[in-house]
Amino acid sequence: MRFLLRPGVVRPPLCFHRAAIRSLSTTPRLRDDVIKSEPTKTQPKQNPMSKGKLRALLAASAKPYHNKHDNRGRPSQTNHGKGYKPRVKWDSAKGGTGRHAMFRSTVLNRFQGVLKKFSRSDVSVVGVGEEELDRQASLFTDVLEKAFAMAEKNITQRDRNPLFWNLRDAFILKDVRGLSNELQYSFQSFLIRQRFSKGLEESHKRLLDFRFPYEWFPATRTMQRTIHLHVGPTNSGKTYRALKALENSKRGVYAGPLRLLANEVYQRLLAKGLPCALMTGEEVRVPQDTDTYFTSCTVEMTPVNEPYDVAVIDEIQMIADPDRGSGWTTALLGVMAKEVHLCGEERTVKLIQSICASIGDECIVHRYERLSPLETMSEAIDEDYNRLEKGDAIVAFSRMNLHALKTTIEKHTGRRCAIIYGSLPPEVRVQQAALFNDPDNDYDFIVASDAIGMGLNLEIRRVVLDSVTKFDGNQNRLLTYPEMKQIGGRAGRYRTARQATETDTGADDGRKVGYVTTMARQDLKNVHRAFRSSVDDIEAAFITPPAAAVERFSTYFPKDTPLSFILMRIRELASVSKNFRLSIAPDKLQIADAIQDIPLTIYDRLTLCHLPVWHRAENSMAVLRALATVISESGRGDLLSIKEIPLESLDIDLKDFKGTPIDYLHKLESLHVAINQYVWLSYRFNGMFRDQALAFHVRSLVEQKLVDTLDRLDFTQFDLQSIRQNKRLMAQSQKLSRKVLGEGDLKDVEQETDDPPLDQDEHWEPHQRLDEVGATASAP
């Protein structure tokens, strides 16, 4: 288990998930001519309800702030007193006719909000007085105006207009909250520029030269590796071929995107009599009777300082995911294997070939065709559960929806329905998959998360999408075309894990036609578009700054400088080559700010920034701070002594709970997240968090109680329809709000977010409660 400790090779800590945000609560009002624009081929006509709701949601923030200035338009230099907050005057009419006029108005309004909340600690960090801050704010407003003037001349590239590019990117990925955070950082950076000489800034840039991230793994660079790139559609046998190479080696490692897949490969290798370790962020099993064994892990846990004969890295296209892509990049560049087998989509070929050429590895591309036909159906299930057939897999995107579907399907059809999602205990998942795959029982259907799109071995005849929208940890949005193809492509299953274990042949016993459809009729056209479309090549892989570089860079700043500012400064100054992009996700910054006042080393702060945090969970920040305090004080983190972990939720039964069943469910989920955080830290600070066995026991109790509670909740077909409709409206509202940027910018940004995001079960965000939809609309 030495690879769980701090290795000598610099590598990023575990990846992190996106924070949930309140969508569209303060986005500027859309013009009528924008809302009424004709739908394009890629944008279906919007629901009239969503337009009206959107106008109501967006009206609040279009009003400019009114501030006191002198008669020359400059900020007043009078003594403002203790409660002083800087203000800046701006001309709302200036630039109001260009294609970026609405986005400009949004940015300037948001900047006023940033100034209003600027604290004294922010002022002390940048080392300026309050009146000087007011003057600098006015100068920064001029810089913003210049950035938008360049944008009106179609100068929006990252290298030529970085301020506009960063603001636009933040708004697309994180809506108005992300825009405000980006503005705050940009203004802080603008203020602090006077602290550093030009020569010192050049030193910063030399330190942050990330153009050659493969040099972070010097031991791997001494090897001559052969990269086998297996590409093709789903059900083409590419992963099967790679796993056969793994099985035939003396020692190898499998790295996949999900705990589900890591556990499946772990079970497969054990069934073949091969000793194997299982490594995920929340579970580690290591053989005790041998020092030579295989390893099956999630990609972020890939050992990069252990020699192997063969390594298999699954779903390599996720190398372009902004949140988790750096895990794939680290595995690809760092794994010490003579043969590295990458499995994924055709759109990765050019990028992987370019990376291999730059590091001197041989790249061999193996292309595969689908082994069974796949057809999109002309009719949806249309809420008629009696139209479901044996072998159907119904895909939904939250635990609540999955259990609601299971209950509803069994009630309407009189037949059994299996269920699979990531947070189910491994033994339960294996049992449920076996029940569905067995043709001789009454388990005719399965409801599953989109984890099945990542290659879970199930004998699926038809995939039914319960919805074409999902919550991705950031917002409710439409599924991307690659996501729909990947999920739908699981229909017409070629081989199951059971077959792969029982036989060594790769032949199928018949060409099984797979079918794809939807539960709701209005969603079917999106599926047809997805399967007719082509997807552009992936152009860059994501990387994160090495911990050593962050630690060294932090020495240039005062000791109390927030880590979030240091990370954003790194993002601004770092240089990367064309094959790579730097990723510093907003969640990481949010966690850094939450624990900023707790005395910790930079390394420990960075580790905590990758702690899996569910920001919407009850008491989540209090639990985070309590765990950070244990590390800060090098204390004993006994599970029962951390009062912020709500263990009392285990003693409450649903019938005795004073509140709604949904509130009760959220309490259990909050406890489950807190226990997972404790387990996660127990592998990294095992001398402090020593109650790992007790945490495992508590987690199993919580998981069982969650399953029992979800089975007891009474879901109706009307509830499911309401959930789908609300998700659809929110996704449409998100799509409309992006018009604030101007049509000319959408293509560039959409391309950056066109890759599969986090798996819903690996970093699970529950479905937004129906009673929260109204609260979101009225939130300030």
C-alpha cells in the first residue's frame, strides 16, 4: 500500500467534482428578439412556459448600481467611514448595441456586486487602502470595456483577449456565480500586479512552465513504451481485447472511470484465479498472501511509481473532461508499463498520436466495428410501462428517480426489475446484474444510472432513456450527443462478464440487434439527432498543477494569501502546449476558501481540496472544517468524537421523523457523504483517522437504510412526469440563458463542454427537489 502515501513522483491528488449552483437566479434579462429567434437545426424550439419563467427569473439583475462619484465621473475621495464599500460608475448605454451588449451589461453589474462584497481581508491581501481600491476599481472597469471592445471586433481568443475569454468560459461553465468568482479573481490579480516587478513576474512564469507535463514522471520517461489505442463504438469488443492482453501478462493494472467498473474487473480477474488488488478513493483491498498481483482501480488511483507489464486505461476520451480529465492524463503520461492499452472513441486518435510522438512512445491504433446492429426506434414508450419488454434497460440520472422507476415498473407490469447505481454496495450490484442477465428468472427489466454507458456488462436488448437531461454537478442540462451515443450503444449486448469468465473465445452466438428509445415522446427527436451526428476530434488533454509547483509558487506571496488566489494566479501565468489545457475547477477553490483560516500546509490544503464534498449536503462545510481541524492539530480523529458528523441520523426512523420523507432522505445522504469523507481521509492520514473499520460498518448501515427508505417511498407516475418536466424546463432555460453571450461565441464554448462529464454515481448529486425549483426562481 506504499502507493497510497505521498510518492516521490509528483502527481496531482484525486480528482474532484463540480459544485451544485443555483441556476439562472440572477442572470440578466433576455431581449424579446433573442427569445423569439427561430430555432436552428441544433436547437429545438423552446417550450413557451420556460420562456415566461425565464423572463421572470432574469429580470432582477439587469438594473445597474447607482453610486456616488465626483463631477468628473471618478470615485469620490471623501472619507467613507467604517462601512465603506467601493463603487464604480459605468455607462450602461456605452456599447449597448453590439452583439456582446447583454454579456457586457451582465459583467459590469456583477463587478459592482463583487465590489460591494469586497472584505477588509481582501483589501489587506492586495496591500492597498480603501480609497486607492476605489481608484483601481475604476481603472479595472476601463480594462473590462477594452476587453469587450476587442470582442466586438471578433478578437475573443484566449491568447489575444484572455480577460474576455476567462469571463465567458466562467459564465458558460458556472453561470453567474462562476462569473462573479472570475471577476473577483481578475480584480485581485489586477490589484496585485503592482507588487511584483516585471523580472519577478518572469520568474513566476518560468516556474509555471507546464508545456512538458510528461517531464513530471522521469522514471517513466526512461522506459520505451508501446501504446495500443483501441477505438470504436460501444459493443465493438475493444475493451475485451485490451483485458485479454492484461490477463495474459504477469503483472498489470486496469484503470477505469467508475468504482463499478473497477470492481467488475477485480471480480473478473479473481474468477480467473489471478491475485488482484482493488483500489478506489473509498475502498482498498490488497492480497495478503503475495507481493505480486494485478491491480484494478479508478483512474485517479492509478499507481505511477510501480512497474507493470501491461496497463489498461479505459474510456480515454475522458482525458478532455475539465473536471476529471487530468486523472487520465496523469495515468497516460505516468504509468510505468511496457504496454499501455487505451480504450475509447475515434475522436481521441489524433491527440493520443501527437502526445505519443512528443514523448517518444510507439502508438499503434486498433480500430473496431460494432459487433451487432443498433437502431433508434421511431416510437417512444410514451409513459406506458406495459410496452416495456424483457431485456429493457431504463436509464435515469438520480438515485431517487431510479427507485421511483423500479417501484412504478413493478407495479404496472407485475414483473421484477433489477437496479444498479454506483453507491450500492458492490455485492448488491453484482447480485442485481446477475439477476438481470439470468434468462430463467422473472427479472425482465433493469433500471440503471448512466454508468452502463461506461461499459458495464449487461445483456441489454433495448435502452430506454427516462430523460435526455441530467444534473451534472453544476446544472440541469441536455445530454451531449456523445453521451447519448455511449449510453444508447449498450443495447444489443455482445458479451457479458459471465460469458467472458466461462469461455476464452471472442465469438458471439448471434447478431443481436440493439434498440434505443425514450420514455417521453418529446425526447425522441434529440436521440435521433445524436445518432445521426458526427463529433469533432478532441484537441487537448487536461492537466492540474503539480503540488510541488504550487508549494514553491506560494512562497512568493504573504503567508495569509488565500490558496484560491494562488491557484487562480497559477492559471493566469502558467504556459501549456497545444496538446494540454490547465484545469483548476471552481469546487477546488470553494473548498480552499472554506478552510482558509485553518492553519494547514499547502500540501494538506491541496489534498483537502480534492476531498469528495457534496456542497448541497446539510452541514457539509461544518464537516469539512472539522476534518481539516483534525489534520491541522495532528489530533486523534476518532469517528465518534467528530460531532459535526451527524451519526444521530442513524437512530431516526422514517415514521418518527418530523419532516418530509425527502428531508429524511437528504439527512441520510448527508451522513453517507460525511462517512465517505472520513474513509477517504483515512487512506491519506491513517495516523489521524484511525476508526476506518467503524466507518466501514457505519457506511454499510447507512447504505442499507438508504435502500430501505427509497423502497418505502411512494412514487406515482405523476411524480415521475413532474420530475422529467421540471428537469426539461431547467435545461431549456439554461440553454436560452447562454444567448446572453451572443450567438457568435456559443460554438467555441459548446465544443469545450461536448465531452462526457462526471459519472452521476461516482460524484453523486441527487435530483433537485421539486420544492427547490420554486425556491431557486425566487432566490436573490
